[in-house]
Amino acid sequence: MSTAIKLEFAEKYDLQHAIEYLLKHQDGFARRLSHKRDVQLARKALALAGDPGVVLDLPCGAGRFWPLLAEKHNRMIIGADNSASMLEVASIAQPADVVKRVRHLQTSAFDIDLPDNAVDSIFCMRLLHHIGDATHRMALLKEFHRVSRDSVIVSLWVDGNVKAWRRKRLERHRVEDAGADGYQNRFVLPAATVEAEFEKAGFSVQQHLDFIPLYAMWRVYILRKR
């Protein structure tokens, strides 16, 4: 797999940005409630995937899902991120008894530094909605297919809900009113499109879980390797 694919936003995560990312999910009641719902969905997704014993958390960010992943006492956790600063912050921010169970790995999601079928499941939260290029998404999904032995848990934004409709209207007005240069780092994907991409990459969709059905854009997919 080529290492040439780099997401523009990913280059910003120096130590200061990594700390800000950690604090963002703790900032205010709404953020804390959102995190609680994220964890609830992720816990259910892990159960549906059969409570995998070896999990690659990629990108792990500041490790906010490590305590959840550590709930299974004999689970091997690999916390991986493209940013060394994220891994450094995660090691300080998360509980010490959790951190000591996590193997750290600095690597790109497009070129994972692990052998074929290295893990039971890849746990990928809040990355795919940053990838607007279909060829880049396919490169990432094929790399996930190579490294995972069984399943992938992935979250992204999908259409067909109130939030997606509102966002589309706001983005159209923003471009018309401000003459924006067109750069985006977050994308709402048609559910039919991304599900077809999953199939093309060699996965079948076992189930999906919506953050708030028909309202929120966030959806978690449980994929099985064919």
C-alpha cells in the first residue's frame, strides 16, 4: 500500500492541537452527553462483532475509547494514530491501569504497520467522514480488509436525516454568500454509496447503529470480512 495518501487536516495535530482535541470532548454538557452516546453505541457494536479479543483502535486520537475497550479484561488493544502527539496525550490523559494495557503504534490508516490478518477487529471512530475522495476511502477500506481477520467497526456521517439536510442547506448558502474556496474536511456520504464501497472492498454489512435515528448524521457500521 502506498504511503502517498495524506489527509490535509491530519498534519495539524501537534502537541497543542492534540491537547485541544482531548479537551473538546469534555467541554460542556452537550459534548459530555455526546461522548456518552458514542461510548454506548461503540459498546453495542463491539458486542455485535462478538467482543473481539484483539482490537486495533485507529485512529485512537487522545484515547477516549480506551477505557471502553479495556472493559473486556483479556482484550489486547493496539492504540494507533498517525500523530505521535496524540499518542503522547492519550498516554497521559487516560487512566494508568488502562494505558498499561495498550500497545502504542504510530502509523497511517492508509498503510498500517501490521501484517495481514493481524487483529480480530479494527475500531475506527470519527475518521471516514473526513475522507471525501472515493479512491482514498477505497484505499483505506482495502487496507482494513488486509489487516483485520474478521470485523471492522467504523463511524461516519450519512444522509437521510434532519442534520444532513440542514448541513447541506448551510453549506450551499456559505458558498453562495462568502465565495468559499471549496475546501472541506468533513463530508456527508449517501448511505447507499458507502455501503456499496464496503461491499466492493470485501466486507458485508452486518448491522448499523444510528446516533439518533432520522435526526443525527452519525452512524456506526459493523462490517464483516468476506
